[in-house]
Amino acid sequence: MNIAQPSPMSRGLADAIPRDYNFAADILNRNLDAGRAGKLAFIDQRQGWTYGDLATRVDSFGHALHSLGIRREERILICLLDSVDWPTAFLGAIKAGIVPVPVNTLLTEDDYRFMLEDSRARLLVVSDELFPKFAKSIGACESLEHVVVSGENGRGHPRFEELLAGAYSEPITAPTVCDDMCFWLYTSGSTGKPKAAVHTHADLKFTDELYGKPFLGIGENDVCYSVAKLFFAYGLGNALTFPMSAGATTVLSPQRPTPELVADILKKHRVTVFYAVPTFYAACLASAAAPQRSELSIRRCVSAGEALPSDVGRRWSERYGIDILDGLGSTEMLHIFLSNRAGEVKYGTTGKPVPGYDVRLVDDDGAIVNTRGEMGELQVRGPTSAVMYWNNREQSRATFLGEWTRSGDKYVEDEDGYFVYCGRRDDMLKVSGMYVSPFEVEGVLQSHPDVLEAAVVGWPDIDALIKPKAFVVLKAPEKAGDDLARMLQDYCRAKLAPFKYPRWLEFRPELPKTATGKIQRFKLRAEAQTAADHR
């Protein structure tokens, strides 16, 4: 693979974005100029909202921010459940030259206190249901001056709809440039405090030009729905950037995406582009509420957030006749940069580099891996990389290596140029001096008909040597027992090299997960460390 020079495609796109550029103005004006003012942009729990409705709300919110004395480049924190208020606040801030910082709605009071203080946000926009987790921080954070509540109960603060109703609605666009700070996204913070990845106005447009348009081919007649919520980098592209760039319609739901709820959304709204995470696809396949093939209108399925087990992908394709396009993205790169492509799907891999991005593998000594089949840490180069982590020079220097960004993922490139996921850098095991990919062992376990989910981590044996241990969730929990555990171990022995099979197997009712559905192996590793400390 030639990685000496940046991709000509990314260089050409960079030249195509004008210096004077505001993403929110661009994406809204594009739809209004195309005559879509009366077309549905979003459908939420209240009603449908047209592109004209959204444009008015966005400008009103921008004027409201200025009326509160919030100035260009200052931050506002957004903690909203998915509804039309989310794109209103996000795009309204951007269009007014103010920096929105959307955050995960499933965090703790301490997390939110840290983010408010770290971002120095002057305004908090929060859903009524989430307000209690901020109550102690309001008045305690020096920079926070204003609170706006989305919902029926303002909790003693202005309500979002009241704020919009009292603001001017004339178009307002700040004179931003393409490299201006546009928005922040906090990383999950699985190791240490969350880090705020700083993105520019151009980054959002690049994700659509490089991935959204060529890989998804969304048109104005598509209806999109994303299991991943808007505050995630993955969900932001899925439910806002890509559909709005094409004039499509997006369904938003504030509720937790259970198989039952999602099945209803897919059927009721005739969703054509569906985005989910691997754990959701697996849960849906195992659910009695899963829709029938004849009930769906889906033409494109996408997966990211975690590598898709090959068995899950194959079973979904067999049941619904639609391939899942598994891809890899990150908060730092904003969206997917490595992906399978329609008509070229190879399950068990994350696909090939998205044109416009370059990838390379680097070994433990920092040398570039040039031999296919050799494992290395994946690094990526492309135009959507974050500028930095806010106020964190040490982590910025460790992650952003000039043009290259470290992914933290271990991969091998196969003989066909597809990249095969091995695990996170911190998750990899060395057993008897040889690397073991937890993901490979998990994939074998999940191919067994009794297994719903599995997670594999390193566990100390009696001599404090590390061996694989599997935590398994069964489709029928009542089957758990020593006989099934031995059967699953034998199943792994038959399909894996001898040193890779799990020496221990523990059944669990569920696995610890992030809000995106990623398995939190670090929590299971912490149990292993505790076990080692007590030996």
C-alpha cells in the first residue's frame, strides 16, 4: 500500500471547500435553495419538522445565544435526548459562530461537572429528564451563567421553546472560516478523564463527501434511523450530517433503542437506511420482536462502534437479504475511515480504507508493518482528524502524530487488502509469548447457537500467568452450567489454535457496556486484577 503522500482525493476536497465557510449555513441553505423548505427533515416524538422549520429554529437559537451575551468561539454544553431540539441547538450555535459541546446523556454527575468546568461552557442546554444530574453543578461552575431546559418543566430556568419564541428569526451567520473551531466531542473516558476532541467546520463536510455520499448514496427520498444517538460521532454523521446533506428525512427517538422499539420505528416510518452497532444487530436477531423481512424497506445497513462478528453479519444477511457495511471510525476522526463497501463485503473484516484516507500498521517498536498477515496498531491519515484534545497537551502529542492519528486498535491486513480487527491495544493478550486476539475468541464463541454475547479478557492462573477467560451471555440463561461450559471450551479448541481457547468460562446475565453498546472489557480486566491481587 502506497502511503508516502496524502490521498489526492483528500487534497482535492480540501481545495474545494472555500476559506470562508460555515457548515450549518451550508447544509441549511443547500436544502432551502433546492426547494426543500416544505420537506420533512426530522421526525421526533412530537411531530415532523420541515427543513424550513429547522432553518427558522436554528436562526432563532443563534439570536437567542447572542441576546444572552454569548460570544463567538465561546462554548455551550448540550445534553439533550434525541429530538428536533438537538439539531436546533447544535446547528444554531455553529451558525452563530459559537462552539457546541454535545455530551453523552448517560454519564454521572461527576462527569458532567468535569465537562462543564473543562469546557468553560457559559450556557447549558439540557433535557428536563436529565436536569437532576446537573443540579449540583449549576451555581458551582464559575463559567456557567445560563441554563435552558428542553421539555415541559423548565425547573426554574427558561424553556427551550420559550427561548426560541422570544428570539428574532432573521437569518444569522457568523463570518467563520473552514478551519475555525466548530464543535467538540468528548471521548468516552474509559481510561482517565474524558478528552475533548476539537473539530473544525470543514470536518463535517469531509465526512459526507468521503464516506456518506460514496458509501451510502443517500438521496432525498431516503428515511434514516440510527441506533447510536446524535451525541456520538457515529450518530452525528448518521442522523444529521449525511441525511441533511442529501435532503433526506431522519427519525429521532429519545428512548433507549430496544429491539421492540426499533422494530416499530423501522416498520412505521419505512426506514431505508439503518445504522446500528454489533451488539444491537445480535440482540435483534435473537429477539422475538425482530421484524419480518417483508415488513422492512431497508436498502442499506451500517455497523460501527465495535467490530462486527462475522457470524452476526452472515445471519443478518441471510435473514434480511441485506449486507451490513461494517466500518471503523472514532471520535478523533469523526466518522468511518475504514469500511466494507456494498457488493464487496467480506465478513470478519472491517474492509478497506475509505478513499481520501490512508492507513498504516505500526509494530510494538514503532516500525511500519509491510508484510500482510503481520499485526500492528492502526494509524490513519485524513482530512477529518481533530485538531487536538482541548487543554491536554500530553494526550494530544501521544495521539496526533503530525498527519497521522493513532487509533489504538490492533489489525492485520489480509491477502486481499482487507483489514481484520484483532482488538484494542490494551485488550490484547500474550499467552505463552504469543498474541491472542480477544475478538477472535469472542467470534468463535458467538458462532455457537447457544451464545448471545461473549467477552474475553486476560486472567491470571495459579502461577499468575495470563490466560484467556470468557464471560458469556446465553440466549437461554437456564442452560448455564458446567456441562455447557466444557462444551463451549471444546468448541473453541476445535476452531482455534490450542493456546487461544478460554481456560475459564463464566456465564453472566449481561456484560458491562458503554452507551454505544461497546463491551467495557476494562471493567472485566479490573476484576482480573483484583483476582490477581488476592492470590
